[in-house]
Amino acid sequence: MWTFQKTHPWLTFSVDLRRAPSSLWIMLGECQSKCEHIAGVPLRPDTAKKLHQLYLAKGVLATTAIEGNTLSEEEVLRHLQGTLKLPPSREYLAQEIDNIVSACNLMLEDITAGRAPTLSSGRVKELNRIALNKLKLDEGVVPGDIRKYAVGVARYQAPPAEDCEYLLDRLCEWLNSEGFASQPGRMIVFAILKAVLAHLYLAWIHPFGDGNGRTARLVEFQILIASGVPAPAAHLLSNHYNQTRTEYYRQLDQASRAGGDTLPFICYAVQGFLDQLRSQLQNIRDQQLDVAWRNYVHEAFSDKKSPSDARRRHLVLDLSQIAGSVPFSKLPEVSPRLAAAYARKTGKTLSRDVNALVQMGLLVQEQGGLRARKEFILAFLPPKADT
């Protein structure tokens, strides 16, 4: 009999989803649907690259920030772009980011080469080794090696060190079992459940001297992208945990205190993943709307070639980048090129331009001023009754 069976009897490597609320299955179905919508979405290459870098920065920062990394999202973006310079005392923060990026790239390279990333104790150890690469660690911590001493996190005492090798092997065996074999059309649903349970069990087992949280979130990322979840979306669970850090730790603590009831943590993780997916999809839609709107504006001016037409086109396009309405008197201040275009024009010229754009349906007058009428090209919006 293993010692953990007495000290941690909830480590049963099983889950009973018969008690799962119907809302969980509804959320999982919506998560799969949104992941499929995001995959292969048409975007301009430069826009897609920016979004990919943005969510990579959010994801790797979230994975490290939970463990204490203090870089900002802007700093991480600059680091990924090669423009960030840190003083020697903070260079280790960039190294933590580089380690997570390296681990994510390893998984993506496997998938790109047609190799399904393996889920084994050896792979988990490799991810821990990468996560801790070139970092200053406490005495006795060896990256990628199972710990040889007792550890605890806050009130939680991890299983005995001598059981960790077996527990890690058992976890990988369970996650690779037929119980997690997806049914046709539900691959992402099963992958989300598998990823969240892998995360939770690795947090419980705590097999390494350091970097257990980062390793758990990397395993989660690997399971998601291997199932077909787009890489920008696969980072979102880590982002959710970071944004709700206090609740994240509370859920981890409660799961062990509730005798290993995994359902509350699963529901917490899936709800957060869904919220993040909704936000990401809205961001993508905003980018698509911007492209479609710009194309529409250019088509509207396709047979208009005069200098005043060019000025009006610039006016509506530059105003399109502003959220909300802009007062009439502030329109020339929207962009440098508008300031130059109206520098030697009278207010009558600006008024004529605005009236022409309103008549074309490209601008709309509101109480706060004027704005681009981008909603004009949104099709199939449901009607709303007056309240």
C-alpha cells in the first residue's frame, strides 16, 4: 500500500461526471464551437500576427505571473519583439518568459511536423526542466527531477516524495486511457476536461521541487493544442487563472479539502475559459469588421477622385479608429493627416464634408458628436424592441 493512499485518499485517478450540472455540458459545447470558429478565421496576415503575439504575451505572462513574475503585458510584448532592455536585477523575469515560450514552441513544432505531442512522465519532466532553465533555484531543486523531500503550499501538504514517481506515471496512464478517448465531433470537449484534470492532479501531486504550477499549465496547453484548439485560444485558461488568482488558489485548496471533488474546479475553469473565448472572438470580430468597413469605404469612393473626395475618405477612415463620438470642432484633431488637410480650410469646408459623408451613410450624428457608422455593414443582427 502506498503512503499517499492514507494521506491523500482523493488521488483516485477517476472522475464521476454523472453529477455534473447541465450547465457544464452547455458551456463545454459552446467552448468547442467557439474554438472551431476561431480556427482558420480569415484575417490579414499582419493583424493575425499581432493577435497571435498579443495572446502569446498574455498566456506566457499569466503562466509566470501567478508564480510572481512582475513584468507587464506591454513589457512582455516588447520582449517578444526584441525591443525590451531590462536591468541585470530583472533579467531573470525575461528568462522565465523565454522558458515558457520555448516550451510552447516545442509543442507547436511537434504538431507542425505531424507528431502528436506525447503525454508521459518523461514529457512532464522535460516541460519542468524547460520552465526552470537558467533560473536561480533553491538548494536541492533540480529542473526536471522528481523532488526528494516533503513540500507544502500554504495549508496544503503534498504527497510523500517517494510516491511522486508512481503518481506521475499513474496520472499519465490515466490521461492516456480510453476514458478520455473523444467521441466523433467532441474532441475539444474531452480535451478541455482532460486538460483541467491534468492541471488539478499535477497541482495535487506537486512532483517537482519548483515550477509545478508552470508545468501544470504547460501540460494543459499541450493537451488543448493537440486536440485542435488554436494556439491563441489554448493560452486562455492560464489567463483566466491569473486574472482570478485568489479564486484560483481557493478552488485548488477547496478541491483537496472536499475529499477530491473535482467538479467545482472543473466548472470554475470551464466558465473562465468560455468567458475568455467570448472576449477573444469579439476581438477577432472587431478586426474583421474593421477590414470589411475599410473595404466598404474604399468601394463607396471608387468613382470619386477629386481632392475633396480624398479628404472625405480620410476623414471617415481615421474617425473609424476612434471609439465613441467626436465633437464637430475636434474632427481635425483626430489624426495628423486630417489636421494637415483642414489646416487651411474653413469650418464651412468641414461642414460640407461631414454632410456629404452623412448623406452617404458613412457618418452618423449623435448627441456627443459624430462617429463612423460601422454597424451599417453588420448583417443579420436581431431586431430589438423598444423598452
